[in-house]
Amino acid sequence: MIAVSELCFCSHVVTIYTSKVKTMHALRYVYIMVLIAAVPLFLACSKNTKVPPDEEVHFKSTTFSFDQGTYPSDIDLFMEYRVKAGDVMDILFQIRTWKVQEKFEIEISHTVGVKFVHVPALNEEQRVLPNGSIVLPYLGEVKVIGKTISEVTAELKDRYSGILRDPELYVTVPEFRSRIKELKHDLHTAPRGLSRLVTVRPDGYVTFPLIGNFFVAHRTIPEINEMLNKEYGGYLPGLHVDLFLHKHGGAVITVLGEVNGPGMYTIMRPTTVIEGLALAKGQTSDAKLESVIVFRRHERRIVARKLNLHNRFELNSADSFFYLRPDDIVYVPKTRIAELADVMTKVRDILMFRGWYVGFSVNDRVDWIGGGD
């Protein structure tokens, strides 16, 4: 009798378990059917246009208003590169002795000869003194620096006319390359010849051989090259330099906030915000893509813009891809951001915690432009 009761009880338990299993299967079936029914409803409610297979969708590119029309370029390259701290430049010196000079003037490094036709005993050949003069018989010091050979000849004939009856003389410059030889000796290095590498210091200055310190940060290579040729041409006529970017610190963007790999990333071409997030290994599960903030320096202020990246991949032709420039900061928040003060506080805390330098102070003036895309 006990065995029969136990058997009935076990049978009852099996029946209940089987019933629960059937119920779970039924609920799962209903859940799947609801999902299937919800998909077309969701697509129908979406404001985005449904794109048929194999049809192309054209997206526009955009950026901050003050850069639109010029950036990004049609060839997908940076149209100019501006030198920054850490860049290494290569200076190649050329001394163009073959270049014709319209006016040849005597300099300190020159050797001047004065030859007397009828009185060769008075002949002199001297290197110009540091004060710009030579010393001649009966006259003493005679200033010659900055004068042409014709000017010196005329002056000496006039001054010797009161001393000699017929002062027939002529002036020569037998050695005018001594300064060039010294310059080549000073500039020449065994590994690089007449070439020097210079590094842009953190303060934006570079110490150039022979001419000293010059501020070069935020200037292009052609602009610096033009400035150097003007300075070196004044130092020594015929001295020409060609400037090359030997090594660059990199065009860098900074991605902060709710990304898997926050940090600074080098970009070699115009890059979209989406690509910037990809460089930072994508957003975290807590990221609020509706309130992504981009900071950019413009003239003497910092400008901020809020972007909505939530629906960027739904193939809506009305959307556009926002392009970043070097030194931009992208901040992906954890919560929806409404006030700029909230952003600046979070960015400041992150930068100070990680010890990153991004090219501007969070205490600088920051302005909003545009709105959420």
C-alpha cells in the first residue's frame, strides 16, 4: 500500500514538472512570436528611409562651421601641416657661389688689395679688420666695409692726390670666400655633411645654427623656410637653406570618457568621429552617444559642439559624418549632458587624473556652437 502511494506521488510530481516544461516552451514560443511581430512594427515606426539592397546612400561631411568649405579636403589629406613641439626638422645648407650678385660689397671676411702702378712699394694686401677698415701708408685706417670696389678706388685716388703726384692705383679683392670656408667648417658634421637636425622645444622655439632662436610653432614648413632664407641671406649673401620635416610629433586627437581605450591617437588623414571612437576601441555599454562632445581650438578660444551619434548607421541620407582635426578632443559621456559646465568638470578631472596634455587648458574660454546632430 505504501509503495502504491509513493508511486502515485512520483507520478503526480512528474505530471506537474511536465506541465511546467510545456508552459515554459509555450511562453518562449509566444515571446519569439512577439519579437517577430515587433520587428516590422519597429521598422515601420522608424523615421529613417528603408534602403533597398544594392542601392547607394550618399552621406555629407561636416565639421565646425568656421572650417566648413575648406576641411576636409576633396583628396582626403591634410592640406597643410603646422609645426608643433617635438617635431624634428632637417636644415640643408647651400652656399650659392655661382649666383650672380648685382652689387658686390666688401665685407669683414674679405681680403683687400691696393696696388700702386708707379709706386709698387706702397702696395698692400690686408684682411678687413673687425671694425671694417684696412690700414694704408700715409692714410692710416680707411673704412671699406659695405663699399664696392669702384667706391673704394675713387676714394683712395682722391685721398692720395694730395700725397702723390699721379696716384694711379687699383683695388682688388683676392679672397672673398674665407667666410664661406669657415661657415662650411662650422656647419659640416661627419654623419650629415652640410645638414643639421633641429627639434622644436616645448615652448615652440628652435635654435638654428648661426642665427639663434626663432618661434616656429603653428607655422607651416614653407613659412619657416622663407623666414630662414631671409635671415641666412642677411647673415651671408648666397647662403640658402632647404627645410624638411624629418620627424613629426603626429597629428593627434584625444578621446576621453566612456570608451574602452581612452587616450591620444595619431591620425594621418582627416578622420571622422566614428573612426576616432574606433581608434579608442569603441564605446562602453554605458556610453550615451546622443551627447558626444567635440572640442576644437579656434583662434583664441575653445569651441565645443554636441553630436548625436546614436543613429549614424541606419543609412539615413540626411545624416552626415563629422570630421575631426588634429588636436581635437572627443568626450563620450556616461549620462546625457545638458550643460557645458558639466562637460568641462568631467574633462578636467579626466585630464588631471591621467596627466595628459592636449594643447589647451580647460580653464580657457569655451563656447558652444551648433547643437546636437
